[in-house]
Amino acid sequence: MYDIALSVAACARSGTRADVAWMVSPTVSDEALVLTPGGGRIGRLAGGAFDGLLTDLAARHLSAGRLVNHSVTEIESLICQLPVGSDVQFLLVPAEQFPSQTWPLLLDHASIVIVTAFSGDVITDVQINPAGADSRRPMVSVESDVITTVLAPTPRMIIAGIGPFAEALAAQAALLNWKVVVEARPDAVAGLAATLSSSDAIVVMGHEVEKSSGCLMAALASEAGYVGALGSHSMQQSRADWLAYRDVVDLSRVHGPAGLDIGAKSPQEVAVAIAAEAIATI
């Protein structure tokens, strides 16, 4: 749900209707889907398997949210990997039914608890409470008339570059259950970096000074808790010169060459060193 907070906040400011959907059973995650009038979709939920179902319900423009019960079809099963006939539950709630502080809290990547009261399948009330400091993963509990959703941000790692080192780092971050995005397009990194929080990491790779330095500038403009730059000392200096020419001189946040000094040489060893440094820093 953190990924869609900016879009929902924008809809709220413009007075555009937005319906927010998330799964409460059988799997739990912080994934969410935003549905807007005219069939607009923002975010991703269960690989898109249930987008049609949720879009049809959102198109009714209901004044209150709904608890949606559904049995997985054969086609949906192929997409979401849930068994055919298994029961799934979603909450589909108009954004205006959430307390106003919901989206700023999610934009700040705060851990929160969404308490959703319902009667039958109609959502009667939505409350937001702070989550405990020990909340590190999404959780959902379903009771007779209340569904409690605990949201905790999953650390993200943006890898700006491609090749064996990028692949090894992506695999290592995935083992840590981080959300990983490998982006080879320098022009796309700025947009991704803008969404990073202090619990996230970004690592810049590449042998082209201008492109990799541009990515590093975007990383430094972000709120990322870890900014790593892979490359030789001469490459690090070339990037520093490029940034200085553009009045970016404070590189104290940059870990470069990225990774703890463990004598790593292979892509897999370097990936372990970078992941360990990111964990220690964040």
C-alpha cells in the first residue's frame, strides 16, 4: 500500500474518486490496487488476477467499502498461483472512507494498523492507529466484525545498472525479502529514487561517467537510507568531479566503492558485502 499512497493522496487533493483494494486472505502483503473512474488502475495486486472483479465492483461507486469474498477460477489460478476453488477475501474501500492522516503516514513509510469494521459485507468504519515498533511485516487478523491490517514497509533496493554484479546483488537482496528493482535506464532512476525512504537502499553501477553520475545525483536527492556506488577509485573520482560541476559536493552519504571491506572479488561476494553494509547503515 506504500506504493500507491502518493497516487491516492493526489486523487484526494484533486477530488478524484479512488477505491483502494487489498487482499486479507489467504495471503498477506502490503500490495494494493487503486481503481479510479473510467477504469484507471494504479498498483498491483496478486499479479492482476482479480483486477476485473475489483474493477467491476469499484465501477458501482459505492458510498461505503465492501468485504469481497471470491473463489479462484482456473484462469485466475494460472496468474496468482492460488489453487482453483480456493477462497480469497479482499477489502475494497473508497479513499474518502479512510482517515485523512492515512496517506501522509504511508508516504512517510510509517508502520500503521488499519482497523476496518464491517456489518455483513459493508465497511462501516475505518480507523488508523500507529503500529508497534516491533512490527516488521504485514499481518491481517479477521474477527467476526473487524479486520485488522498491520502494514510495515518492506525495504526496497534500487539497482541502477545491469550485468553480473547487478544480477548477484538483486538475488542477494531478494534473499533478504527486500523489494528489488533493477533499472538500466538512467532517466527512470530519478522517478524511482523520489519514492525511497530511510529504510530503502539504492546502488549505482555502470562504466559511463555521465549516466552513472546522473543516477547518483538522483540517489542523493532521495531519502534513501543507503546510497552505494560501485566502481573503481578512479570512477568514483570522475563521478565526484561530474557532480561538483553541478554543485553537488556533499558526498558524505555515498558508500563508494560500495560494500564492506571483506576482500570480495566475485559478483556474489560483492553482493554480500553491499547487502551487509546496507543492513548496517539502515
